Amino acid sequence: MNTKHINMKTISVEVNEEFAKVLEQIEPHIDKQALVKNLLFSGLKQYRIELAIKKYLEGEVSTWKAAEVAGISLRRMNNILQEKGVGMHYSERSLEEDLE
């Protein structure tokens, strides 16, 4: 039997009563740990995309590297940039980065 061993780390977070109440209202019958974990994963995914866009806009990374920062495909990164109305730019430096 081939089972994967996944290293897990516990992170404790205190939330205020209002936050806890909203969680209860959103999904009253779901395990709170699972709900918070899903919210964290979703938030982290969105944060990585926003960070990648910021780095791209500031000229720190090419679209290829931005996709890596975001943890998504180059095609998806290009679609997100296009959806947000971000002009595409490709410099000599970006080409060098992509070839690394």
C-alpha cells in the first residue's frame, strides 16, 4: 500500500467573537477547523496572485516569474492580468529571467 506522509504544522489563531459568529453563520454544520483551513487556503491563493501582480506592475518580475510567485500557470496569469486591465510588457530583463 502506497501512502503519502504529509508533514503538517499546527498554527493557532485567536479570533474575535464577531469573526467566530460570522463563521458559525456562514456554515453552521461544517467542522470549524475545516472551514478555517479552507478560508486560509483560499486567502493564501488570492494573496499570492495579488503579490505576483504587484511585483509584475513594479517591474520586478516577468509574467512567467509572476505566475511562479502566484503558483499558477502562465496562461492563467496572463488571463488574470488581462482581466485586470494590466498592460503586458516584456523587457530584455524579463527574457533573461525567463531563460534562467
